[in-house]
Amino acid sequence: MDIFLETRIWAVDPDYPDPRVIALAAERLRQGALVAFPTETVYGLGANALDALAVARIFQAKQRPASDPLIVHIYDISWLEKVAREIPDQAWMLAQQFWPGPLTLILKRHMRIPAIVSAGLDTVAVRVPGHPVALALLAQATVPIAAPSANLFARTSPTSAQHVLEDLAGRIDLVLDAGSTSIGLESTVLDLTVSPPMMLRPGGISLEALQQVRSDVAYCPRHIAADSIVEASASPGMLSRHYAPAARLLLFTGPSDSVLNSMYATAQRLIADQQTVGILLPEEEQAMFADMSVELVSLGSYTDLAQIGHNLFASMRELDRRGVDAMLTHGFVQQGVGLAIWDRLFRAADGHVIEVTTATS
Ligand code: TXA
Ligand code: MG
């Protein structure tokens, strides 16, 4: 059954949202509406986390499989005991250090949180978002808000209200539009129910920053084929095809010069094949494609990985909007936020990873 709703768009100031507008949005949310709202990472699609029916509507609107659990957003650390139980000391420590902020902790689920939120798992993902609009909404709603990224399942996450509408107009009740989000990549997901703690998804807080607090935090990137996911797995966010644009994305890795040459040769071949090619590169590397008939989108400066992270999803959506058949890009150094960038590119590529070893012409 498909959904036909009139999706309202309410503009709010990102730093000083009008409390009357937020109060109305919070009231709707409490009553079961789906409200998309900005966080510092990406836009979330929120529902009252205590209301199993409202949460079910999230899965329906996103066409998200019921096996993929949601993140519960809380106003501050004092709400943690309302959503989780048997909270270990290290959770309090990490929360003190990184909240509000892009860190999601996996803890034992409090029975007050309906099982559907966590796809039936005994655990719950929790975070305090670092965005004035999200915090104001939580404060007025006075209930925890379950919110995945506000995109259709497996598509790139939305970093603006416009992106939310591209995917979900007519499927949700309301979008709070506060412009584009600052980080542009989702939160880091850290599982504290296992020992040592396991980073399940790299994101806005780097592995290095986590390891400064807990030196034993582990990360083992595993990429599971989408069709092998039948039930909720231990780390459900690790679906390989995720964060994907509509066009196919070709991800080149290897020494910088060889990679650019190989991208150039591939672009020529695709163009000869009547395909529309998009090039997703930092400003400094665009010159060699300037004379080619390709769609060029800048990711920002090579020297600023945070900026590249901020622009990544928006740039993929921009190339999709221009109707390219293929987008060509390359990997970045896998440190700091670079690890999250690599993770999203790798998943978006869905197996189209080209390892370049020698220089090609
Ligand atoms: O930055 C973010 O995290 C954004 C904003 C809106 O907060 N949210 C977000 O949600 O990215 P979503 O649903 O797109 O991604 C949540 C990730 C998924 O990889 C999911 O599998 C994982 O968190 N997750 C949620 N609950 C989990 C649980 N109980 N155990 C393991 N992984 C869990
Ligand atoms: Mg998502």
C-alpha cells in the first residue's frame, strides 16, 4: 500500500528556532506524526520512540526493511536511563565527552522502548544530537525520538530539507527546514555491549578520538552483500549497498597520479560509449577534466577532509540531478573523518572498486 500525505515544510532558524513552531512540530510528533528534522550530521526522520505504531510508519515511509534498527535520540544524558539499562561506566564517560555530538552508543534496551525500534534486538542505539533544532524538538516533545536518516532506504543521506523532499515528499507529515547540516556524514556507531567495544560505523567522531578515551575500541570493516541480510544481524548497518546514488559510482583507489589517469581513460571510454559521465573530485584535481564533456562537481579542497565529508552526499545527489549514468571518484586517506568518507564511498560503489596499481595512459 502506498502513502499519499500532504508534506508540510516549516522553515526554522538553525540557531534560534521559533519556539512556537517547534512546539507545534513536537505536538504533532507526540501524536504519531512523522517529522523530519535537521541534526548536525544529516536530516533525521523522527517519530515518537515510545509509540510502536508511529515507529512502524518510519519503516513504511522509508521502505526500510524491519530488520534494520533505528537510532533513538534523547535530549541529554539524564534521559539515558529512560531508554537503556545496565549502562556501563564507559558509556557515561563517552557520553560526557562526546554528547551532544555525532556518537551513537549501542546499549542494552530498556523495555519501555518498543522492540520494533531496534528491529527486535535486545539492544538500543542512542545519541544526543548536536543541533539546536533537534534539541529544541526533543525538549518540547519530552519523549525520545526514533530517527533514521530521512532518505529512502539505501539511498544517500539527506543533508538539506530539499534532499528529504526529493525522497519523501508525500510520504511524511512535516519537514523542519533549517538549511544544510554541518557534518554531512552520519554519526559514528559504537557497540558497548561487546568487549572490546566495537565501532560498527565510522562517522562524525573519529576512531582516533574514541581510542583516546578507550584505547581498545576495535573496528573491523566487513562488507556483507545486501541479499545476504535476512534477519537483523549483529551489525546491521554494514549492508554493502547503502548510501548509494541512482547512477553507478566507480571508486578508484591507488597512487594519486595513476588514479587520475585511469579515471581519465575510463571517462573517455564511457563517453565514446554514449554515456553521461560525472566527475566527483576535489577542486585541485579537476583541471585535467576541464576540457572533457563531463559533469564536474567539486568536493571542496583536497586539504580539508571535513569539507569533503560535508559535501559528499550533496555532490552525489547533484550529479544524479544532472542525470549522469556513471560517477567517477577516488578514495581519500583513511584517517579521521577520512575513514567515514571511505566507508560511504565504498558502499555507494557497490563493488565497482577499481584498484589502480600502475600508471595507465
Ligand atoms: O547521524 C546519524 O546517525 C543520523 C541522524 C539522523 O541521527 N541517523 C542515522 O540513522 O544515520 P540510520 O538509521 O540511517 O543509521 C543507523 C545505524 C544503522 O547502521 C543501524 O543498523 C545501526 O545504526 N543501528 C541502530 N540500532 C542498532 C542496534 N541496536 N545494534 C546495532 N546497530 C544498530
Ligand atoms: Mg541511513
